[in-house]
Amino acid sequence: MVIFLFPFFRDALLGSLLVSVLCAVIGTFMVTRRAVIAGGGMAHASLGGVGLGAWLGFSPLWGAALFAVASGFGIKWLERHSRVREDSAIAMLWTFGMALGILFAWLTPGFMTDLPTYLFGNILGISSGGLLALTVLTIVVLIAYLLHGRIWITVSCDPDFARTQGLPVTFIENLLTVLTALTVVVSLQVVGIIMVISLLSVPQATAALFASTFRGIVRLSALFSMVACISGLLLSYFADLPGGASIILCGIALYLLCRAIKSLFGSYIMYGRII
């Protein structure tokens, strides 16, 4: 196809594949730790860093990373050291970050004309710097997962048992918080702040229909996410629709299709075997 001759489309395709693998790994840990809403809080709070970066003249993605990591630890601190419930802490930091982002964007000369890109994503316009950051983080997460995946899974599923085994639970939980925040930030260019939480949860929900093991869900999540991202990318290009919204709608449509298939065939279809 002619579109594959365009460098911007090849970059968008590579970005889609990378973000699919990255979100498959981190998203599955988020679902296991019941931290999906916390991930959404980090994403929305990162708008404060985007606005701060634009106002002060440095990369908005660096600002977003700073705010996302800070909000992730802020949620944990408020939950553990105050009488604030987790959902209230998430809502507090979620709205605080967005309010700061809007304020900084307002103070930026020209009112930060590229703000919609961070809110809604623009996969077809992914920058070389963003693609490099996405590549590096994906490689780091994959290597860490392959080397220490069993330990991470144990800590995520049963932290109390992990402590009895002498595992560094606090360190691993903090590491996963940082990796989640960074994953949210590098995914902003694909689907945007508003919808990034879907990329970290919908493929996992789809995969869970057919897989019962953690690693099986990770693998199928990557596959379903790739299908959704590539389908959304093509739909965005040919129908002239927003890329982020197209990807998410394709992902949800895929979930509904798989749900229907599961309801028709029940337990006859399982990952890795057909009974």
C-alpha cells in the first residue's frame, strides 16, 4: 500500500506496535494490583506537567513525567499517611494536576496551541523524540519483565506472602509505580491524556476472556492491542478521524466481538488450545 511509503505513517505504525507491547505488560500489572483508576489519575495529573513545560519552555513530556511520577507517589502517601481514601486521593491529585495544566496553558503565550495533541493524542504526528522514548522504555520494561517477572507477579498478586519470602515488596511496588507513570507519559502521543487509561485496561479485559494465566493475559493483551492500534491507525488515516479515539473505539469493538464469541463457544476456546 502506498501509505506505507510515507515516513510519518511508518513511524506511527512502529509507535503503535511498541505501545501495544508496553501497555500489555504494565497494564496487566495495573489490573492485577487494582491500580487502573490510579493510572488514570496519573495520566490526568500529568497535564499539569505538560502545561508547566510549555510555560517555562522545556519539553512538555518531561514535565508530564515529573507530574505523573509525583502523583503516583502522592496517591500512595495520602492513602497510607492520612485518613484520605484512595479514590479521594486520586480525585484530588487528578483535578489538581488538570487545573494546574489549564492554568499554565492559559499563561503560555498563544495559549499552547498544541494542547489538544496531549489531550486527545496524535499518533500520525508522533515525534522522533517521542518514538525514541517509547522504544527505550519498551525495551527496558521487556528486559526487566523477562528477568524478574515472577517476582513482580508474586508481589502484585500477594504482597503479604511476598514479604514472608523476603522479597523487596516496597521497592518493587515503587518501581512499578514509576514504570506505570512513564508508560502513561510515553503513551500520551498515541491516545492522549483523556483516553490512555483505556489502552491500559481494555486489551487486558479482552485477553482475560481467553487466558487464565498472567503471562497468557500479557501475550494476548499485546496481540489485541496491536490489532486495535493498527485498525485505529488505518481508520484514522482513510476516514480522516482522530487517531486516539479511533484506536480506543477499535479496542472496545474488539472486546465486544470477543465477548460475543466467548458467549457462543463458552469454554471451548482457550488460549493455546481449542478443546
